[in-house]
Amino acid sequence: MYFRMPAQLPLLVLSAALCQPPAAMAAAAALADAAPQASAGRAAAAGVPAPQAVLGLMERVADWQLAHPSTYPDDDWTVAVGNTGFMALTGISGQDKYRAAMQAIGERTRWRLGPSKFHADDQAIGQMYAELYLQMRDPRMIAPMRAQFDEMLAEPRPGSMNWNAVDVLHRWSWCDTLFMAPPAWARLSAATGDARYLEFAIRQWWITSDYLYDKEEHLFYRDSRYFDMKEANGSKVFWGRGNGWVLGGLVRMLQYIPDNHPDRPRFVQQYREMAERVLGLQQADGLWRASLLDPKNYPNRESSGSGLYTYALAWGVNQGLLPRERFGPAVARAWQALSNNVQADGKLVHVQPLGIDPKNFPPDSTDVFGVGAFLLAGSEVYRMGLADGKAPRVASVSNGTGLRRLEESVELAGAAGDVAVMDAQTSRLLPAQAVEGGLLFQTDLAPGETRRFLLLPRASVPAAPPVAARAHARFVPERLDDFAWENDRVAFRTYGPAVLKDPRERLRSSGIDIWSKSTRKLVLDAWYKGGAYHVDTGEGLDYYHVGPSRGCGGLGIVEGRTLHTSSNFSSWKVVADGPLRAVFELHYDAWDAAGRKVAEVRRVSLDAGSHFSRVESRFTSPSPAPLSVGVGIARRTGDGHVLDGNKLLSYWEPAQGSNGSNACAVIVQNARATLADDSHFMLVAASRPQQPFVYYLGSAWSKGGDFADAKAWETHVSNEAARLAAPVKVSISG
């Protein structure tokens, strides 16, 4: 692995620093190495250890690393590789300190990549940024990376892959780069829904592969300097850890290449070719050597390369890409050997250092990148242990549309609350919430993609990763009986009975008020407690005026062109308060609708990551005749932007000075008419008493960070309407 070294260092040390594999001058190589331990091979069981034992060992190693932090810069590739392992651990550990440590690194680096824009090593930390984003959806975590990758797309650096070429380090010209850079690009594509990043990674992968991959040996040369070199035994020179980087990089690409992508079969083929070759190169003690084809000349034990192979092979077994009966025992032997390299205090040893002769390094040496490889391996061995018992049920979620569905809520009807959900591609345990009749979790789906999820008995899973609440609803008696609800994108409120009696307000309104947010945090409790939410202190504010209007998505009964509206809600009930979905009911006493009494029970739900609340109203009336229901958006003075899409209405309000513009939209899938007057835009649809009337109301803020202008918001609203019209398909097998 390349890193910057003083020019006056001798060739031996510089070559080792570059992590070159053994060449004709073996001392100039920087290879991972591992000493034979036949006893370890004999001790390895046919199966992997219990998940609890694997997790406990992973946490012990991670704790040692946290207590002995790396001296490298936070954005160095060595730390970045360590981060990949810590992120794998966050997906299965019940302790939040590992994710907190990753967040702390991101805050220190200000979520920036390494100093050299085009150097693959300096992009490796982006994997952690993107994975944290996919867990927490904080746009700060990926904004600098996205800006830099956009610049790179706009100014590509073509050129020779030959190691002697000018600016060769700006290309993916050595095999290690395939672990460092492409997975960061693929993860950013998954985080943003922008396919350009994934396509760039795929295109550049195959340029590197075509140059460095030996199609006869099914192994990668480190770089062009090794094409014609030979080992002491006359074999070709293939670096152990270097090929570990590639095989691990294949895994980390396949995790994020959709199953229907035309290049996926090619990646799978290369992965299987390399896995088969690597299996035959495993030594008797379960480890791999620094020189894959001349292992006897590099007898030292070495943990980092072997950790990468263990990770990659275990992942393939878990995916069904590699037969368990052949590869499972190899993984078990490898994990046992790696476990033997962990001291009692959790220090992982026998990691070949940078800049050291691979034949002569201290046996107690360690490094953060070795810990990363170990933790990656542990995460997949952990999953293999979960499957050693009864095979889990599998939920398949299919997106039959051309839409990219980010943070799609998936409900598993009939699944009990004692089920844990694991993403089959990444082996991460997902946040889930028991809901009426089933289980709720969220995923991202590319156009036409099907993703699989393992449904595990919670009792069989040693720990549940902490889940941060991202949706919240509550009654607010301290603020005149408001009822408020929010998620990590938007916030709303409506008015209760106390405000009717307050001598300062006496507000009769069942309209919907918007709170404009620019943070992913939940803010309702803090804003109500502070009371100064009409001033933006960095999180947003309440400047939307609802008054007696419908605000953003309030409803009424339409008679001719007259809208008859209820008073404030009279009672409430919280059905669910997160972490992924907030659900509540509001009761509206009967009101006069042109001589007809109508009452309403309204159930509202809001999911994490969504700008839209789902509303299901049931009306009661003495007459069974259909009702005309109008769902309205308050109209403002000035030039706003209106989109009337028949089944949807979107209104980007005129800017209110420095506060910017609020936007509102309603989606009514059975709407039959659109009305507009000086006060409202409105969709009208029929509803029968006692039958559910369903619609969606959503909001955005021009300073919220998601939509900069009316066009961006309207595109989102149109896509949301299309998404609602074509729900994902869910099937459960096993």
C-alpha cells in the first residue's frame, strides 16, 4: 500500500512501505506472512464458533484498538481500513461506542477525504462516511465526498497504468486500490441514488482488472513491476495481502451492485474464480502466506491478509455463491487461526507492519488495518454461526418500477416482534419496529431490484444494535393542547381544544401547521421546551401561518365550492412512537356540513426519512350518501409555483424574506377534481361514511437541504405519487 515516505530512505524500506510482494530480491518485498501451526488446523472444528463467542472476541479486539488508537492521520488508508471493520461491528454489536468512535473520526476530519483528490488510498475513508450516512441519513456525512467525486467525474484522469508513468498514482494502477476506492464510490451511489458513482467504479474496476489480473492463475499482480518477476521457487509473484485486498474489494462491490445490474455476473465470476484459487492456497494451519505461490519462503504468521480471505470466503458461503460443504471448513480453520493471534487483552498480533521486511518482523506487531480485516472476517463468521442452527426465513423485497426507492418502508405481515432482520448482502442487523399486524423495517432499492433479508429469531441473536429514534409524535398540553409529530426530515402540528378557550388566541382550526427543519435531529421536545421556535438558531423555525385555513393538508367537506371544516380535535391517542414510525389518532366532533352532521376519526402515520404523512380518515354521518372531501393547501400572496398533477397538488410558496420558501403537497389517489380560490388549492375526492379515506400530505423547506427549488420538490412529489401507486412486493420463504 502506497504512502508518502522520505526520499532518502533506502530502497528496501521504501519498497516494503509500498507493500510490494516478494520479487527476485525478496527482502525488498512487503508481503503478509503466516507461520505454519498444524496444531491449530487440527483444533479447528468443522463448524464455526457460536455467534456469541465470535461477537465477544470481535468486541475484545475492537476495545483494544480503541484504547490504543492509531498514530496515523484520521484520513489515512490504514485507519480507513480499520473503520470498515468497525462499521461491520456496529451492524451486530449491542454497544453504541463503536459507531460513536466512527462519528468522532468523521467530525474530526469534517467528513473530508484524504489530501490527494485522485489517490485511491485517500478515498478509502469514504466507505465509512457513506455507511454511517446509510444508518443515520445525515447529509453532512457525505457532502464533501459527493462534491469531490463530482469534480472527478467532470475531470477524469486517463493515462497509462504502467508504474513508471507520470501520475500513475492517480490511476487505480495497483491491486490494493480495488479495496480502497471502488467500494466508496459504490456506497455513495447507494446513499444518493446517483448511479453515476457506481458506473464509474465498475468501469475503472475492469480497467484495472484487465491490466493486472492473470486469467490463468486467477490472481492479481500488485502492479506492472511484477509482470515478469519470479519467486525463489520459479513461480510468479502474487502478493498475499494484495490479493486479499482484491477479493475483499470484490465482496464490498457485490454488496452494493444490484442483482439486476448487467455487470454483476462478471463480478460474481471473478469472485468465484479467485475464491476457488485462494481456497487451494490455504495452508495447514488455516492461514495464507505472504507469497501465495511460494509460501515456504515466508513462514511468519500474518493476520491481515488472512483476515481479508476469511472475510471474503465467509461472505460467499453466506450468500450461497460458494458451497458451504467445501468452503465452510476452510473458513472455520481460518477463524480459529486468527483467533489464536489474539492475545488475552484483545491485541491482534502477527500483523506485518508497513516498511518492514516481511520475513523479519516482531511477532507481537499489530496495526489498525489488520484489526479492520479481523472485524470484517468476524462479522461474516458471526453470520455463519447464526445459520448453523435452523435456516432462517428469507424475505424478498422487489421493486417493480423504474424508481430508485430510498428509505422504503417494508411491512412484513404476520412477522412477530421477536424477529430480527438482517440485510442479506451486508450482514447488518437492521432497525425494526413492531407494528399492528407485523414488522416494519426500511431499505433502499434500485430500479427493478430485489433485495433479500434474513428473518432471525431474536432469541438466537446475541445483541441488538442500538436504534436511534427517527420518528416521534406527542400531545403537547403545555402548549395549549397542540398535537405534534415529526421525523428526521419534517415536522407538523395541529390544534387541540385548549387553544379555543385561550383569551389570546381562541383559534378554531383543524388545519395542519408546518415546522421548517434544517436538521436531521428530532426537535419537537426541545423546541417546545425552549419556546423560541419562531427564530432560526440553526435547526429551523416555525414561520408558517395556518390560522383557520387548511394549512398543509387539512381537510373539509365540500358542498358546491364551499368548504365546511371541523373544529379542533377533541381527543387523541398515540398508537406508536417510533423509532421508525409514529402513529396517532385524532377525534373530531361532528360539525355541520351544509345541513349534514359529519364526525371524523383521523389516523396519521409518519415514517423515518419521508417528507409525507399518511392520513386515513373515517367519517360518520346519519346519511350513508357519499361525501365530497376536499384536501387543501393554503394559498399565499405573491408568486409561488403550483403543480397540478390530477392526483397530486404541489405548492412552492413565495419566499418569505430570509426565511426562504415552504412547500406543501398533497396526494389523493382517487381525486376527481381540483379547486382553487383566493385562499386554497384543493383536491376533491369521494368518500363513503365508515370507509377509509386515504391521502398523503408532505412538506419541504428551501433551506432544509433536500430541495433547493420548486423543480426539485415537484420531481420528488411526482416520484412519491408513482411510488405509492406501485408498492414493493414482499414474499417470505422458509
